[in-house]
Amino acid sequence: MTLGEFLKQKRNNAKLTQPELAAKAGVGLRFVRDLEQGKQTLRMDKVNQILQLFGYELGPVKKPEENM
């Protein structure tokens, strides 16, 4: 699951629209849309503003090793 899919699922579970989530997190609607659509370059501080609403934050995650 991507970060965008995760946040969209959390937003839907909380019965929030994108504009409502943006207002609650203090970010722009465009940012929420970009995040949910999987934009590759986003400001981590703004991502954390949204994640904090659901009790999460960004952090390092070990990548699974690919089998060759």
C-alpha cells in the first residue's frame, strides 16, 4: 500500500472530504490531492501534519531485499 492509498483510506474511514482534511491539517487542498495521487516529491513536514491527525508520522523503514 502506498502512502497516498494509506492516507486516502484513513481519510475515508474518518468520513472526511479532501477539503476538510486539508483544513484540519493546515495544508492546501492541492497538497492533499497530490499526496493521494502519489506525487513523488512532497514536503515531509506537510505529510507529517496530515499523518499526525491519524496518530502516525513518517520514519525510516527498511526496504525488503529483492530475491535475485
